[in-house]
Amino acid sequence: MKNNTQINRRSFLKKTGKSMLAATAVPAVALGKADRPAASERIVIGSVGVGHRGRRQILNFTAQKDAQLIAVCDVKSNLLKERQEMVNQIYQNNDCAAYGDFRELVGRKDIDVVVVASCDHWHVLNTLAAVRAGKDVFMEKPMGLSLEADQMLRKEVHRYDRRFLFGTQQRSNRDFRFACELVRNGLIGDLHTINVWSPGSAWGGSTQPVPVPEWLDYKMWQGPAPEKPYTPDRCSNDWWWFISDYAIGWIAGWGIHPLDIAMWGGQTDTAGNIEIEGMGVFPTVGLCDTAMHWNVHMKFANGLKLHFVDSAMPEEWAKRYKRVRTHGTAFEGSEGWVHVDRSGITAYPESILKKTWGPNDIRLYESNDHTRNLLDCVKSRKQTICPVDTAVKADILSHISDIAIRLNEKLTWDQEKEKFINNDEANQRLTRSMRSPWHL
């Protein structure tokens, strides 16, 4: 599905298929059934990183009738075997290949789409390899550990003209789209403030070195990250995303979701500078070292304010929005407000929730299934609901928030040049070295 050569080959096979079938018995699974396209018409998937999120994506893509997942990759051999068996059980065959090195998977000529759900410090390198091999990509959030990595990925996605979908799946939910449309169409008056919150990072984790388990390729797991002794919690899905060698914490890993919706509804991805300042609380013991709590204030060139905190939010937010959980995005306007999270929408006045749209109203990109959106765009070559440019803009908000709380000073971000103004220390944090032989 990914290039003209493959498409032409498949067209040829269609034309010659009748004569071939007369002489050859073809299994029913290859021919397809009434509700499932033939193998030659399916989008072929490979999955890199098959842990918690990877398993979820495997289930999402194998549920699509016009897709076929044929390969999985992970550095944990026990987990890899489980996922390989899971895929084979879903398809009732033994066709799923298993790899310990992502380069072998992305190098396969028969794979159209690579799903990247590895640890955060691998996201960009895995995706770059796939893009440069001519694959379209679904990439779990967040993006890179540095803006430099994000920028390189954006450049290469455009260079190779790949379809890219970022894992901000809230965009494919009706409630989030509707909330943003209410704001864009002025149903709450003039937007002046956006309040955003998400879970904070955890603290703890053992620092005691222990032998590396036989099922783990620890050298490959570390990859571009600094070399460190293996400890019991370092590679655990309960801990690694709170360790700055492998992630910048949930200020990005979770925060990207409500920040992305803030950007979508508030149109914060516009030209002009952003003034940003904030404070954070970081662990002082244990393995984890990313922000447990933060309180960030941003002011955009048009006067719009964004207040971003962890789930320990101000009490008045809970009272005002009536149904507050650990995450959410709330838009405040001159005539009302709208708050949205994964359990629904609240608004004032409530009557705006009954709004029906007319032909002259602003409507946003509609997707009702994130996985389906990517597959449809692979076929049509249209842009996805969260393409790489949008993904980078959202990821930037996480990065500059983290830098602001670490430096604990007021900064000014130039959206056009993508750098801080007159602050060398802050700009140095936009890059991050990688351990040899890994590089962008």
C-alpha cells in the first residue's frame, strides 16, 4: 500500500488472478472473505515496542479488516513471545514474525506501516528508521526527549512524504472535537484563559544494581540513553517514564493530551512569542527524577493565557467545572466556559451543549477512530488528524513547560524560530546527546 510499485504489482496480480486460480488452490485466508479484503489489498503492519501501550495498539490494528499485522519487535524476549502468540491466536495462523532489533522489522519490504510504542527515548529513532525506509507511521506520544529530535523527525516525514499519526487519540473523540468547536465558534464569547491539568510523575524506584535478567537485551533497551547499571525498576513500565534518561515525565507523557486539546480549541499554534514561567517539585530520593508537581503559566502574543498544572489543581477548578478528574482541559471565555475530559463535557451556560451546527459554522477535522484514521490516510494519502507538524507544536508546549520549571525563571519562547529569546541556558536544553552509535 505504500508506493506505486506495490500498487502496480497488486493491480497486475488482480488481472492475472483468474488464470492463476484455475491452476492453484489458494487458502481462504489469502483470498479474503466477504467482510475481509484479500491479502494483496490489506495494509501490512509491523509493531515496535509491545508493552502496555504496544499491546493496546496491536489489538487496535488487528481489529481492522483491511490491515494485517505480520511482525512484532521488543527487547524483552518473554514479552515478545507472548505478543507473537497473541497475534497468531487472533489470526489463527503462525505468520507473525518476532524481532529483537527494530532495524530488521523496518527493513522488510512488505511492511507498509510501523506502529511505534517503545519507551519514550526510542520513539524518534524508531520512527526515523521507519520513515527513511518508506513506511507510514503511528507513533505513541510523547515525541522526542529534545526539540532537536522532534525537528529532525518533522523534517524527515516531509522529506519522504510519509503519513504520520501521533497518539493523541482524544482528537478522535466526539466530545473533545465538539468542545473545541464550541470555543472556535464563539459560544463562550472571547476566549481569554485555558486551564489544563494531568497526572504528575511518580517518585521512588530502587537504585540497587542487580544482575540483568536473561530475557532482557539491556544494552539495546538503553540504546541512545546514558549507560547505567541495571536496577530492578529501571526497565519496568511502572517506572521508566519517570526517569529523565528515558523520558521527561508525565508533564509530557500525560500532559500532552490536555495540552493538545488546548492547542486545538485555542489555536495556540500561531505566530508570536509565548511568555512562560513556573515552578516544579522533583523527587529527592529513588530512581525517578521528573516533576511530580508543576504550576506553569503561559501568555501568548494575542493575550491568551494558559495555566498548566498537575492533578493537584486549585480547589476552585473542581467547584467551577463540577466534574473534575485527574486530567482535563477547560476553556474560559467572556460569556461562559466549557470543560472536557475523557468522561464527558460540562459547560456554562449548559444550553450551548445542545448546539447544532449550520453551514457557516467552523467545523474541525472529524475522526471517530484514531486507528481507522491512519489506515484511511495511508490509502488516500491525505493528512491524518494529528500530523507531524501538529504533533511537534503540541510537544513543544510540554518541553518548554519542563524547561521553565527546571530553571525556575521567566522565559520567552519564539514560536517562529523555535527557540528561547536571550537565554542560552534554556536553549541548551533543546538538544540532548545520544550514546554512540545512536544518532539522529
